[in-house]
Amino acid sequence: MIDKMSSIDLGVLYEVLFSPTALIKTYEDRHRDSNSRGLDRLNGPAFGPSSIAQLQIASRKCLDGSYKFTPYLESLKLKDRLSPPRMISIPTVRDRIVLTQLNRFLKFAFKEEAQLRLASEYVREVSEELRVLDPVTSWTAGLDVRRFYDSINRDRIAKLMRARLKDSAACSLILRAVATPTVPRTYKRRDMAKYRMETGVPQGLSISNSLAAIYMHEIDAPMRSLGVKYFRFVDDVLLVGSKEDTAKAAKSFAARARARGLSVHNIGSAKGHHLPLSNQFSYLGYEFRMPLVTVRESTIERLLIALAAKITDFKYNKARTLARKPYLTEETLRNAFLDEFDERISGAISGNRRYGWIAYFSQISDESILHKVDSAIKKMLLRSDELKTHASVVKRFARSFFEIRFKPKGGYVRNYDEFKTVAQKLDFLVFRGEIGPAVALTEEQINERFDAYRDRQLSEMLADEAVIY
């Protein structure tokens, strides 16, 4: 329960976040260049001409409590041949802007409950913890919640929201976002009822992880008092301790989850284990074969698929990009692509935090897999007539692993914190093809463009991490 002053603060915050000015700025900073398309088939650039008018209307409706979301577009993601597809909900650009602001509001209103740590922080902590333990006397228990997002009880979410936010416009907007159905592109409006779900939180929305964290918060505190090391990232749980303590803690977690409408995969199944630390197990994309710490083969495959997709996108969208950015030449576009490609390999630093696939897996002890990845990337580039001459000079995962661990600020890894002056930021934006060399911008505009571009690059690196597990 929050006091009256905090309630006033939340009301003021909501009005500020959903003002026309704030919505338009969020579009410019976060969604202007997005290629994601919702049910209306508009991406960020296509939404631009109508953005001011649409967001002014959206602001008014968010503030008076009448805003309604367009049904989310269904996107089915396969993990492997044995698992059912995961349904991702894709909002329209307008709704994505509103959801971005709504997530900012949630993180303020639920400061303790909605705090989300990066998966990379968890695995780093896990790796450090396991390396100092006796692999014979120490045990681990791995638990995974079945269909986690689909099973979240909406009545319980509503109760948690109303306890903190009362019957406010913010509370109404959050619950409406959760209840909005996800539909295939070919759906018929008359069939809408069959796509409405009574349980679950749509996956893929900016508020999804925050709501999940709030939902699970009341489980975490008691679990940490059971005499075991307790790690939970979304629906993946790892317990470390003695054989007896980890067994008891696993039963306790399953019971607490069951009380909230969730179920846990059985111990002994593909997604649940209880084993001595000396036995092989996986957690968040890492594979632990103590003392060897490595990466799952499927994770390597997904990385290579993602990098191959970037090369394909460059090849087939080159003409469209040159038409949209006439200040670029084929050479400057290629140089910008290669610089971005290098950054996806080496990772980046911002705010003294390390980002990227290699930063995530910086705790492995099996460096041989990095040389295999570098070899595969070189072969990809050699198959491209336009990029093959650069195959031997692109950055390498093997070196990036060393640099990001021991010399993160040595120059090999992109460090966004080193861009201090407006001139440095402008030169970088021009080199990356984000603005033309002759464009006239104020210092404030340059800083805003740089911050928005940097945040977009870092969010893509976090997206790389999101598919790891």
C-alpha cells in the first residue's frame, strides 16, 4: 500500500508520460526506424507522416481512460522440433509507443517488484558460485515453469495492479493491454471471440517481463530463506546446495507456483533435474560440465542463423536503403554495415555495462567453440561477392572473448561511453549512415539522435541474449 503523496506522484507521472510531447518523443527515440509491423502493416518510417495526429489522439484517450489497443499480430516462433511454437504478440507502432510508456510507469510504480536483472548477470553469478563448490557434495536442482506467460492468472494480476494503482486510468490501461487478443493476419472480425483468452500475459510486449516479475515477486523472498542459493530468471530456476536442501527447496517452489496457478516440469524430465554438481546440466544457454563451462550446440546454431540473416538483409535490402538514404553510396553503406556487424561480434559497452552475445558468454572455459564460430562466419562472408574481400578483417569472437573479459576498454570493443563531444557523436552518426553529412542539426538534436541510435543498437544486443535461453 502506498501513501497519498505517492498516489499523487503516480498520477502526475502518468500524465507526463502520456502527454502528446512524451509520446512523440518516444516515437522519435525508440520506434522511428523500427521495421516491426503489427496488424495495420505499418513499420516505424511508414507511421511517421501520421504520427503527430495519431499520438495526440492516443494521449487524450490514455488520459481519459478510453484508449483501446489494436489486436496484436500473431507470430509463431519455433525453438526446436520437439517443442510447441511460442506465440509472440506484435503490437502496432502506435500501441508499441503506448506500451513503452506504460512499462516506464510500471517500473516506477513497482520499483522493488519490477526490477529486472539481465540474464547475463545471473549466469555470471551462477558461474562464479559453482566454480568454488565441491562437485561431489554440492547438488543442483533445475526447474522450469510450464507455459509460464500463458498460465499467469489475470485475476491475480488485476488484484496486484488495483492494490497499488486503485481504479486509475493507468490500471485500466494495463489490464486492457493484457486482455487484448492476439490474432493471425488472416483473422475475421466476426471470429474475434475465439481469440480472446481468459488467462495469460501476451509475450513480446514491453510490459510482459515487468508484469511477470511483479507476479513472481512474492515467491522469491521466501525461497531465498531456505538455505540454498536461489536463482530465477523469468521461468527458469536453479537451486544450489546440499542434496537434501535442494530437494526440499524444489518441492517448496513447485508448491508456491501451484498456489498461483502455475505448474513446474517434473524432476527427471527434459526441463527438470536434481543432480550432483559433477553431472552435466544446462541453465540459460550455458552448459555446465564442471569444471568445463561451455555453450549449447543449439545456441551456437541460433547465433549463426542470426548473423547469416544480417548478411542476407544487407544483400537484399541494399537498393531500398540507398533509395531511402540518398546521401549514402554503396561503399559507405557497406562500411556502415561492416562496422555494425563487427559490433555484434565484439559486443559493446555503455554505462560501464557490457552488452552482446560474447559478453553474455564471457564465463565459458571452452574457447574452442569460438574458433569454430569464427570459421563459420568467415565462410558466410566468402560466399558474398560484395563482402568476401572483408572476410579476413571482420572482428573475431575468439579475440572478443579475451578483450571483453580482460581489456574491455582497450579499443577492440565499442565503448559508447567514450563519445563525449557533439562532434564525436556527429561523426559517428554520419559514418553509420544515420544522418547525411550536410544535415543541419542543433547540439540537442545530435545528442538525442546519438542516444536513440545507441539505445537501439544495445536493445538489439539484448534481443540477441533473449533468444539464447
